[in-house]
Amino acid sequence: MGRLLIVHHAPTPTVRRLADAVVDGANDDAIEGVEVVVREALEARADDVLAADGYVLGTTANFGYMSGALKHFFDTIFLEAGGALTDDGSAGEGVEGPRRPYGLWVHGRYDTTGAVRSVQSIVQALPWKQSADLLEVLGDVGDAELAAAYDLGGTLAATLME
């Protein structure tokens, strides 16, 4: 059975709706043989990451960066989860071996560029590969954004079906 780990920081009702839609999509009735594990970013641990076969990450865009909670998650799990560092201590590229699928959603009031860049710069140094379109949501969350979040969760879960 595949295991999808959803790690998110959803501090407001608006952002929580996005997170819930991702979880609902991952648990769609058409998805079989996939266990969905949901963790708040401040609660997720390296053991959660190592036990998973795929990931969905969710964050707010805060001052041009990912949320502090998601950054804490990466700081906590990075090396134990197979992250690669360069000689100067920065995130390295070219992780060897198979890569696990991941997807990302980011919500921002006005811009998500820096948050997306910051997550992707860390993820490139993990044994993960982007396996779904990036979901960037600005401002209010409506039906179209919720449907896209649902699709993101479903897409990642479907990649893990046996």
C-alpha cells in the first residue's frame, strides 16, 4: 500500500479550505490502495517522511518566503530524509537514486513567487520529483481554486496506486 504524506501550514480559515480540499482529493473514492497521512508542518517528523512514498506540501507565502512552519519542517527532516548539501552547506542538487513524487500548493495575498522558489530550492536537494502542476492561489479561495486543490491531492495519491 502506498502512503501519501500531506504536510501543510494552514493558519487561516481560507488556507485551511485549500488544505482540506487537497486531503479530500487524496481520499477520493477512485483512489485505492493509498494511505493518506496528514501532518501540520510543525508536527511532521523525518519518520513521517521516510515512511511515505509521496508528498503534498502546502504553505502560505509570507514576506516573499514559505511559512516559518514549513521551513521548520524542512530544517527538521532535511538530512535524515536524504537531503544533499554542497561543500558550503547550501542545498545541493543531483540526489542519486529513485525520486519520490511531490506536489506543492502556495497561497498568498499578493504574490507567491518567493515562497515557491524557496520551497523548490530545498526540494531539489531531496530525493523527490515534482509530479503535479504547481498550485498558486492569490487572494480569495473560490470554487476553481478548491477544485484545483482537490485535483492536486488526487493526482499525487493516484501516482501511488499499485
